[in-house]
Amino acid sequence: MDITLKQMQIFRAVVIAGSITKASRRVGLSQPSISQQLAKLEERLGTQLINRNRTGSVSLTPSGEYWFKFSDEVLRKFDQAIDEHEKRYVDSRVFLRIGLSPTLRGRFLSAAARIASEEPGFAKFEVTYATTSSELVEQLRLHQLNCVIVNDEALAEDRSSFSTALLFRDPMALLIPAEVPQGMLEKALAKGVKPAQLDPAFARYVEISSNVPMRPVSDAWYRAHLPFATPAFTAMTYVAAADIVAEGLATAHVPLSLLPSLPGSVRNRVRVYTLPGMDRSIVLAMPKHLMTLLGYANIFKRLTDFCRNEYSQNVPKESLLELPHPERPRTEREAAPVVAAADLQQNFQ
């Protein structure tokens, strides 16, 4: 039966992406081309593989379920065979295609590039940014990336396919403009406060894209603690949210791991308050078969060690403040750093 690897790759991409439109962006083909290849595959098999609904999303037929599992297994083995061939018969070149969120730019990105370039056999370092961990995991499954730094929850369905390492626990923080008068945050969190009594920045906050998993948690926090604040700004990334706060326009939630990468022009114009109970686990993931190759295994270990022993130490501990509690008023001037250095290291790991 004349079935090609290309057809299986397209079919798998459509299933993983959830629609032909999304798959088009992932595989770099037009929607008509994808539809044509799917139609040829279904014609050769003599059966319908996917159901297309009015919203553009797709679902699998029983035969589609069978052929998706088969295609996924065949393509994974094919990729492993290519990697093994290069290892045995070509050379020991290392092509690191790493996926990150924009939060880990700057210090982390430069260190990752250095670690990869120092590995014997290094050939190329490619970086891809995505606004959500699920997008990066999808590209990892499609073999468009071979290394990602993501929220642990995004790997729930694929954990057995990858080697993973916990890098750090990443607490969320509240950013407020540094120009806001001392004690104003404590006043804003008090019950019964009137918005007219506060700095205008507390009447607005930056909401993160709805695709980001922490968005519902962030919105719930604002409803509970600053109910008069409205989402006057929307940002695709935490980096953009920090820029808006630095201009004195609003408050925002960002992960603590963003701080080492913020430029001084932004970092010096915000104050940072940790938010208890709002954190996530950040992990490194790489296909298991690559761990049999010395170059990739070394990079995996060195990236893990860097995150645990160096990157987490770059958080400016002395400038982290504890969120005021209305039950026991404290001014910002009296607020001590949120935790001791050893405790912060444990939280950020």
C-alpha cells in the first residue's frame, strides 16, 4: 500500500495540533496541501481517519485512533534510526534545538548557548520561543525541538516518552511600580478601601494571555485581593507585563524566574512581592533516545546543574518583599526580605 512518511507526519501533526489550521503553522504547509495529503491517505486506506467539525477542530475515528498510534510509533522509530545512524556512521555532531518561554531569555539563554557550544561535536544551537509550555511540548512531540524547558504539568500525557529533570520551583510574584508611595500596597489590600484613595496603578492590572495556565489563578487572586482592579492591559508574555508595570501604569503577576533576565532599566522601576501558594515546577525535557548519545546527555546534565546551582541564585534576594497582611499591618519600609537565602534557594529549586 503506497503510504508515505510525509503523509503520516502530516496526519500526526493534525491530530496533535487539533486542527488543520494549527497544523499548517507547525509543519510549514498550506491548509489546502495538508487537506490534499490527508485525503490521499484516507483514499489509500479506504477509510475516514478524522472527523472535521464546523469550528475547524478534528477528532479521530476508530480507524484514525489505530493509524495515529501506528504513525506515531513508526515516526519515532524512524527519527531514532536517523539519530543512531549519525552517531555510528556519520559523526558525533550535536544539533541542539531548544524551546523556551520568553521568561528565560538573557542570562539563561546565553548560558544554554555556551553549554551547547562547549560540547565536542557541537554543530548548531537553535532557540524557539513560545508563550505556553503546551506549544513547546507539541513541537517536542513533532520532533521540531529536541530539548525544552517547560511547566511540569504540560508533560502530563507524554512523560514516559522523555527524560526529565526538575530544575526549580518557580513562585509567582506581584510587581508594582517603584514610584508608588511607600505603604500604598498595604492600604490597597485592606478591606473596604476606596479606589480613589489609592495610586491609579492599583486600579489596573496586566492580564496574561488566556493560553497561559497561570491566568485563572492570577485572575482569581485579583478578584480576592484587589477586586476594584480591572484588566486594562493584556500581554502575551510576562516580559511585556513587567515593561508595563515599570511605566507606572498597572500591577502584574510574573514568575520569580523572570527577574534575573530583566534589564536594569526595568528591574529598578518595580518592586517585587512574593505570593505564597502560587508556584509551578519547571522541568527540562529531552527525548529518551537522545540520552544514549554522550553529547546530548552531557548537555542535559550541565543545563540541569546550571539551573539548580547558578541560575536560581541570581534572584536578587535582598529586594524581595513579603506581601503585607491586612490582619497585621506592616509598612513596606518595615518589610523584611521574604526568606533567608537558604530558604529562597529551596523554593526556587
